[in-house]
Amino acid sequence: MKVVLFSRVPRWYSFKNERLARRLTADGHEVAGVIVEVTSTLDSLREWRKKLGADVFLKKVAQKVLGKKTVPASTGAIKLPEASPAVYFVKSHNSPECVEILNKIAPDLIVLRGCGIIKKEVLSIPKIGVINPHYAKLPDFRGMDVTEWSVLCGADVAVSVHTVNEGVDTGVVLRTETIKPTRIDTVGSLRDKSATLVVDLLAAAVSDFANGKEFPIVESTEPGGSQFFQMHERLKRLANQRLNKFA
């Protein structure tokens, strides 16, 4: 299975031994490239700090600086192979430049890892389709800051993998798994746990298609559930206060 990853990070961000790339390589797939929509360092650091909270953010920075590797929980003591996929930088994942790169690679599958809405021209390029991770249950919680909204609403904290169409999180749900919060969790630490869990779910979905599973097509982008938007910091503090309800 030839896979291309989409990401949105600063130009200096390294994908050498990125954990999803390593996992897919270990499972026998070819990570043919990572296409990066370039963001500014300041904007990215602000976003990561906001989503993870100060404690988790500083921990992740320390891991990056020290070169500490993290692997998905399910891999246990298994040593994952090295992975250094080719990286392509574009202004937009919907740009003609991105389309040209994809046509040259001719991937079987595109896996999104932090992107905006992808247009039909790009969605139609891979032989099988496009999939995306989502940090909540679908279709109940679509849109932005859905880990935070799930906590605030008293719903299960979950990670989903779904197919991608032109709507906002309106594709077919392929896999979903819940996370049990503890009393020491914050919405930031739950996001970090979700990032680890999603590697397993994405890898499983990719292997399903490699083993012949039919890619489900949904033409309609009519939304189910509710679409959520960026959460105010005051509400995020309230969500953190309510986490003890889950423990």
C-alpha cells in the first residue's frame, strides 16, 4: 500500500522516524511522502501550547529537543523500523503544486494529519481514498476542539478514523475507540493520549484497505450530530474542572 501523509507544521519540523510513518513501514506499507502545508513557527507553537496546555507542551518540547522517541502503546517492546519519508512543502494542500506532486507519486491512500478542508480535485487523486483521524465520537462531535467539547458536555472521550469527503467530518466512520480519563488528566493530556491511540487506529484502517476492504463512498455531505467551533479559554478551564466526573 502506497501512502502519502498530509500535515500542517513549520518547515523545520522533522518527519524522520515520525511514529505513524514508522508504524506503517513496520506493517509493510510504503510511506511515499509527507506533503506539508507550511505554517509559521510562532503560530504553530501558540496552537500546540493552547491545545496541550503548558505542562504537556513543555514535556513534548523536551522530548523533541532530547530526541526521545515515542511509540504507540500497542507496540510494546517491538522495535519499529526507521522511517525517513520524502517531505514536500506547499503553500496549500489544495494548490496546483500539491496536485502535481500527488499525480507523480500516484498514492493508493492519503492520510490527513492536521489539515483544513480538502477539495474534490485532491480527494479524487488516490486510487483508494482519503482518511482522517478525529479526536471525538462521530457524528456527535464534528469540527474543532472536540476533545474539549466532549469533556465539557460529559460525553465519552474518543478517537475516530473516518473517510473524507468535501464536508466537515461527514465521511464514513471506520474505527472508534474511547479513552478513560483519570483524575490527573487534563484536556491537554487527553489530546496527547489521543495522538498515541490514533496511530493504532490509522494503521489498522490502512491495513484493512491493503487486505481488500472496500472503501465506503458517501456522496452526501449532509451533517449528522453537531458541529463545534473553537472553545474559549474560560470554557476550557471549566472542562478541566469537570474531568473528575469521568474518573
